[in-house]
Amino acid sequence: MSAIFLCIEKEQPLPICKTLGKRDASLARQQECRRHVPQNNLRKAIDDYFFDVLRDEKGVDLPVEILDDLELKIMELARARFAA
């Protein structure tokens, strides 16, 4: 059974990764955890922009399917440009 990992973001440059079910996390898993936090933050920012700015402020009401497709394309572009 694999461990369940929690990423807890604090006021540090990188999140603190802790495990449930295992004491020691592998370096690869910790790096994966660190990578997911910024991606999730970007997804949240994209969603906030789509709904708070485009829909509510500007009155642009796009179907959710189009918004999802745009989000995927933005995420792919960000991964390509900022690959580490």
C-alpha cells in the first residue's frame, strides 16, 4: 500500500511535505509534491479569472467545456515554458 501525501504550503519557498502511513518520503515523491502545489495554485488562479473577471465583471459567459479546454492549454503552455 502506498503512502498518502499531504502538501502543506507555509510561508516558505517550498511546501512542507508530510506523509500519512509512512515515516520517510522518497526524494522523488517530495519533488512531485513540490511540483503539484504551484500547478494547483495556477489552476485556482485561472478558475478565479474565468469566473470572477470574465463572467462576473465583463459579462462573458463561456460554456464550462470551453473554459476547461482553455485551462488545459494554459497549463500545457506553462509546463513547456517553465519545465524544470
